Amino acid sequence: MGTVLKEWIFTTDHKRVGILYLIGSMAAFLVAGLVAIFMRLEQTSPGLNIASSPDTYNVWVYFHGAAMILGFLIPVLTGFFPNLLIPLQIGARDVAFPRLNAFSVWLFWAGIVVALLTFVIPDKPDVMWTGYPPYAVKTPGNTAFYVFTVHLIGFASILSSVNFLVTIAYMRAPGMGWNQLNMFVWCCVGAFIIQLVFVPVLAAAVTMLLLDKYLGTGFFNPAQGGDVLLYQNLFWFYSHPAVYVIFLPAAGILFDIIAAMGKNRVFNYKAAVYGGVIGIVLISGEVWVHHLYVAGMPDWIRIGQMVTTLLISVPVGLMAISLWGTLYKATITYNTAMMYAAACLFLLLLGGLTGIPLAITVLDVHLTETSFVHAHFHFVMAL
């Protein structure tokens, strides 16, 4: 037993590292899912129902949002699946940097442990799931826990992104060109590029939050020359591209399932890759302001980013058309994987169509802070 445990702790094998990512991700998923049930039960009638205080409910909101995205969705789709599949799909023996790969998963586990300690420390984080100031600065809750969790998991994702981009670029089997890669591999390339560009922005934002609360700096305090909207801009400058970090690997899995179960080539492969995946990477950093339409942004910025938000429908649409086109004249095997993929296509349609009204300023100002936003987001995340 001791030998087996030692092998898993010190492993550098990509398949075992992937399984470790899966175990940590599922731990976050189970607890965050349980918290979501508590939140729904609390909402069944006005007043306190099962929460001991409003602060307890705020902690649930914090943990559900942060753990589902940073602890489950991103790590399972950029940690577990790439470790399990990418070396096999490109014909590599392992990843480019096996020790770095192992280091990244243990950084991720450290982040999960810190996050789960939320429920046992006396001053629980109370920052909602976004960490907006001034609330996150003035709350008596332990904002440092939120910040350190983001740092640990963010650093793990950066290391993983570097590792897999180098692996895909330099360790493909002889003769395997870029246009011979599986769609999942291409989608992961896009997701890892987004991670490398935007994760440091989130790390900077939460670090400034930490300094404001515990060292008295004034990055987000107008009385000290700061700007409270600076955090929101930095947070969403990462957090909306993060949606595509989640969407792209999930779409890649759908492509591989549908192509395999339909025994068909990916329809319009190059358009899906260069128009879809690369298009999403290029435009993903130009859409964050649609989260701030009612936060006091100038009209010219709102109109400009309404256009870019609608524009990202083009690469996403190219990928959706390619998915549906792969089904044309396909000899489909309706097993569990294929039926799951078909359900995902339906959710993708609902999630995409509900996103269009939220991109349009005149509609979004009325839909902001309603459950229409929650529904749109969860349709896509439910993939």
C-alpha cells in the first residue's frame, strides 16, 4: 500500500497526473454541488430557511462560484482530459515537461485544500464569487483565502498551459502536421493560449485586493485616488475569456465523439480550426465590458463591445455549424457518448441564443441581475 501511494504521489506519468486532476476536480464539484443545493433550498421562501445567517449564504455563493469554475470546470477540462488524451492523440510518449506537469497538479491540489478549508476556519471568506471591492475589502471574512486559492490554481494552470503548448508544438509524431491534429487538440491549444494571456491579469487583480485589505493601499478606493471599477475591469478581462477556456475543450470533446460515433470526417475542419478556435482566441479579450453595462461605462465603450460580443458569435457559430455538419450523412452509433453529445448540442443552442440578448446594451440593462443571466451562463457551463 505504501509503495502504491508513493508511486502516485511522485508520479510523472501523464495518465496518472490526469487522474489526480480528476480526483481533485471531483472533490470541488461534489462540495460546490452540495452548496448549490443548499442555495436553492434557501431560496424556496423569503427569510432564513436553512442558513444560520445571511453571511452563511454569502459563503455558499462564494464557494459555489469559485470552486465550480476554478476548482472543477477549468481543471477537469484543461488538466484531466489533456493529460489523458493529448499525448496519445499526437503520438507522444509523454508531455514535454513531466516534472512540471506533476508540480502543476500538486499546486492545484493545494488550491483545492485551501478552498475546502473555507468550511472549518472561523473567519470564512465572504466575497461573493467575484471578490468585488469595496465589499471584499470591508468584509470581516478572510479575503486572503480567496486570493491564495486563485494564486495556487492560477499558477498551476499557467504551468500546465506552457507544458502542453510545448508538447503539441514539438512532440507530435513524425509526419503529423497541424492540419492532422484532432479537434480536441486544437481546442486545447486555443484554451491554453487564453490561459497564458489572461490568468496573470486575474492574479494581479486579486493581489491588489489583498494589498488594499491588509496593507491599506488604495487601488480600488476613490478616497485614496483609486478606482472601484478597476477591479471589475480586470476581473472580467480574465473571467469572460475563461468561459472559452471551458467551452473550447468541451467543444473539442464533442467534435471527437461526433466524428467517431458518426464515422465521418469533421465537416469544414479548417474553418472550424482557423475561423472557430483561432477566431475565439483573437476576439475573446475584446468582450469583457458586457459584464459592466450598468456599472458606469461610457456609452462609446458599451456600443463598441456590444459589437465585439456579437462578433464572437461568428467563430462560435462556425464551430457549431461544423459540429452539425459532421452529422450529415453520418452512420451514427447511438451509444451513451453520442446521446450525451446530442444533448450538449441542444444545450449549446440554448446557451448561445440566450447570450445574444445579453450582448445587446438596450436589453442587457434590463436583464442584468436577473436569473436570465444565471440561466444563460449555466446552459453553457452545463455542457
